[in-house]
Amino acid sequence: MIAMRRLGVIVALGAVLGMFGGALTAAPALAGRGPKWQFEPAAPFTLPAAFCGFKVRVTFPVNKEYGKILKSSDGSMTVLITGSQIISYKNLQTGKAITENISGPAKLITHPDGSLTVTGKGHNGPIFTPPDAKRFGLPTVSVTAGPLTLSIAPDGTFTSVSLKGHVLVDVCAALS
């Protein structure tokens, strides 16, 4: 259960931020993005069947997202994410696939106590474990539009989720 919760936190953050399995890297920014912006790699992964009732392969046919770290005097750190990201979800049982825009942008604030606040605007692709999805009344895997805020305790537990937009696509339902 703890491993599933951690996976859900990692995947949810990755979906919102376009950093699946990645972190800010030292890769140079491309021309036109400006100083201190770093390319954000996004590696393909497979969601276990616990999320949708079947395994889902997640890939990124377009990934042009960049991050910038800002440090505050209070010890918090803000990561700004911007750019373009297209995500594909594929039901590994049936082969059915959909492709969606999850370009954000997003902002992640790591507070001095280790808690996180993630704010997404535009289109995002949050992924929640089934218990968290039920608790917050959202699909386990979705594409959302509009403001999305996630608050996460230092232990990785979601403390609150607020969607002031709407769910564009319930990915599991679309792939069924």
C-alpha cells in the first residue's frame, strides 16, 4: 500500500509537471527559452492495472517542457514549468490509445518542512491512486482543464486536491 501511494504521488506530480521519473537536469536550455531554463525529460512508463483495471502505457510523443528553479529566503524552492507536452495513453490489453495535450503550465513549491504545493493551469494530466481518486472525487487518470492545486504532506500523503476547472478526459473510461 505504501509503495502504491508513493507511485501515485510520483505519477501525479509527474503528470502535472511533465517530469515523469525525471528531475531538473543540468541540460542547457534551447535558444529562445532564456537563461536558467532547463529541459525536462519525460520517460515512458506503464501504470499498473490497479489504476484503470488494465495496464496503461504512457509515452510522450512531444516533450518540449522546461523548468526553472527559484529559491526563496525562507528556505522554500519554486519550480516553474512551461512549454509543450503531448501525452499518449495506451490500453495494453486492447491496443486502444488516445493522445492529449497536457502542456500546463505548472508551479511546484517545496516548503521548508518538506511539504509540496503544486499548482497547474491550462491542461494537466493528474494521476491518483484509486483511494485518493475516490477521496477527492476525481478519476484515477485524467486530463483536466483549468486551475488544479495539489497539497502534499512531507510523507507524500495528499492533504488536499482542488480542481477549479473540469475533467476533459477520464482516461480509463476512454480506453475501456
